[in-house]
Amino acid sequence: MNLHKSRNPKAVVAVALLSLVLSACASRAGGPAGSTESADAGAPVKGGNITVRLAQDPGSLDSVVNGNVGTTYVSHEIFEQLVTIDANYRPQPVLAESFEKGDDGLTYTFKLRTGLQFSDGSPLEASDVVASLNYWIKDGSYAASLKPVLKEIDSPDDTTVVVTLKSPFDLVALMASSHGSFIRRAADIDAKGPTGIPNDKIVGTGPYKVKSWTQGEQIVLERNDKYKPPKGPSSGYAGAKRAFLDTITYQVVADQDAVLNGLRTGILDVAEPSNPQYDLIKQDQSLKVAVEGGGTIQFVSLNHNSGSIFSKAEARDALNLVTDKKAIMAAQGVPDLVSPSNGAFATSTNKAMYSEAGKAKWEQHDPEQAKQLFAQAGLKPGQTIRMITTDEFPQFKDALIVIQNDLKKIGIKSSIESYDFATLIGKKNNEPNGWDVLALMDDANPPVPAYTDNVKNLDNSGYPRDRLDPLLDTYNRAKTPEEQRAAIDAVQKFTSENLPTIALYASKNYVAYNPKIQGYNGWGMEFTDVWLRK
């Protein structure tokens, strides 16, 4: 979730949910993630429409300034990036023909594919890429960590873009994972207003384009005949995507009961229903279900500031020992949608970022030793551990209730206070000594170790960043995959020892859809390569 002060608090929740879009894995519906094969699919055919549920009108399709989940879903069909992630979360070129990192780690050179056009027929030029990347880094919260290290973005010729940094940073991984790095026409960026790029400037190079938009009701996309797919097999968001459908209709349906009824009656073809509806949908023979491999890491942040008992390492270790993580997972009531986090800041589906360096400590559970460690930390008899969270996600409070019962069993008092999201973040930022434990969630597939609260601990909770930053710098300076792997393991080991957070479990998302849809395999809400069975 990466809670920077500069973010719009309401948008931060959307960003956390938005991470689910990037978390697909092998599904119940077909083959491996990123494949377009299905057992009964037959040959792909063009034509038809699918209707996809949106929980709310996105308001804007400017993904730089709008973290709405709907913005992400729709924009991925319209826009493309220089590089994006494949089904293994590895960066792959899309609008770029190739990319190269300089030996000093300070320059990234992107060669553009030739003959690319926007959906209005205008050519894609290097100047559009420069304007788009500058806009992303300047105004996008996801790229905030790039601002201090960016030197310049330049185009020495019509097909080359060079990004120069002041210090090493894994630029390509961040760019590939960020929805804000979509490439737009420079003129459209120049037309941006207080809410971003206007809705009448929604022009991209992707497989679909906007046909109509009825605010508050629906958005209809149609095939973009100017689309020129990249080479390579379709995988995740990468590879040669094909626009088989004539149209995609995004229907705004807020009520969850209406979603279930819409799926059963065929009014909706694709939707992400609520977790309590999962068992009903899984048993419905008229629907298919795709369970994604990982979406978010549910965690509790521990306050390292001097006014909290968790400024002491013994107290942090004690909470880890007393917390029954299996019971917290069981409390969610949907076993298919949760899995152990193993203490990692990424899920095992993200092979580049996942590390088991902290697994042994995460698996520990010893309430009696926890009681002794709390005493060693100086927790006084009757002292209350103050736990806070938000009302907007009930699973957070569910987790704290389990922890509260765990503490009660060893004679330790605790309180739980739940706020709206903006108030919660205000309390965290403005009352650094007014809380002890904070329950939230984070992206389970961060592009780089620095972009996760399970490493950084919400930026300002007293965590020893001066000792962490050199480890992150080592990662950014790594020149080989082996060096990166060693650096990730070192970061994971450090966070395990210092416990900025305690990861509780990994939470997954699921998609329900009509069996007539072929080629869909659960990779987020991506509908290129999808066709309709005749």
C-alpha cells in the first residue's frame, strides 16, 4: 500500500486493491497464467461483446493521478507501456523494441518499435514517451521514489529514449509494474487539468479504444484497428496481444447481490464478487472461477518510536511469538483465498522478489516465551497495547481480535480502535507515540524491495532506515540476477530481525465469469486474447 503522506488517503485504499490486478497465477479456469489456451477453447474467433462489472465509475482514465481500480482495468486495454510484466513478473518490452542498462547503473536506453500509431492514427514519437515518463514521475505517487534520483529523460533521436539517474535504481522493474507509466500523446498531457488528462483525450496505442462513455453507467470499448502487437508469446500483460472481441462493455454495478444475480442471469459476463459469495459461485455450474495466486500481504505494523513498547526488540519478537497466524487465516473463512506469507514481503508467485530468508522466524509460535519477552521489554502489569486500524476493511479488525485474544491468554491487556482511513493515517502521522500496532495490507508483488511497507514500515514509524538504506542501495547497484537475489535475501533477513511489520497471511482475489468466454485464465481483468465460444 506504501502510505506516503503526499497521497490522497482515499486513493491509497484503491491503490492497495489495485495491486490485486497484478497478482494473477494459475487459475481454476484453464492453463498457466498468461497462456491463452483452454481445454475446450477451439480456434479463436473474432466478434461479439463481453460485459464486465465495475464497482463504480472510474471518473477518469488518467492512471497517473487516479488510483481507482476501474481506471486500471479499463486503461490496460487502451494504453501500453515501454515495458510491462509477464506472468512471472519479469519486465518485457512492449512499445520498446529493447532496453539496456548502462554499466554504471545510471542510464537506461530504450529503442522504440517502428511504425507504431495511436488509435487516432497519429504516430508514436519519442517525444510522447519523454512527456509521458516525465508526467508519471512528477505527478504519480507510485513513482515518488524515482523523483530524488532522476536526472533527466531525453530523446537523442526519433526512436530512442534515454533515462539518466543520479544514483542507481531498478527503473525498469518499477516502470513495468506501474499503471502510471502508460504512454500517451504529448499533446494530451499538455491538456491536463486539476483532475488529470481530460476524458476526451483518451488516446492510446493498445488493442482497444473508447467507443462511448455514459458517466455513472457504462464505458464501451471497441477494437483499435491501428494496434500493432509486440512480438513474443502472450504472457501476463506482455507479448503479442490479440483483440478478438468487437467490444468490451464495462457496466457500473455497485450492489454485490446485483453482481451475483447479474452473473447468473447473463447480464454480466465477468465480475469480481465478494469473498462471502465465493462458495456459492464455486458451486454454481453455470459459472467458472479463476483464483489468483496472490494479491496483498495482510500485516500489522509495529511502532518503533520511543513512546511505544515496540521500540524494544524484545517486544517485537514477543508479538511475533504470541500471534497465532494460522488462526488469523482461518478467521477469514475462505481457505482458497488465503495462504501463508512465510514472513516474506512478496508472494512466491513473484519469483524475482520472493525470499524465505525470514520464514523460520515467521513460523515461530511460543506464547510462554512471548510473555517472558514482554516482561524483559519493560511492559508493566496492566499496561495496554494500543492497536488501531480502519473500518473500511473488516479483515483488518478480524486479525486484531485474534491477536487481542492471544495477548489476553498470557495476561496482557490490549485495545482496538477503528477509524475511517483518513483519520487512521492522520493518527499514524501526527501521533507517533499514540499507538503501538496498526493493521493494514500491502501489495504482494512489489516491483522493487523499497516499494513495500513490509520493508519500509510506513516510512515514519521509527524504523531504522539508516541501516536498511545501504541494503536497498546494494540491490539497486546489482548487475546480475545472482547479485539481486543475494541483496533481496539480505533485505528480507534484515526485516525479519527488526520486524518493521509482522506479515500475517497472503490474500488472493478471484474472478467469476461466463463459460462462453474462452482464452481467459485469471490474469487480473485482462481481456485481450479473449474470445467467445460460438
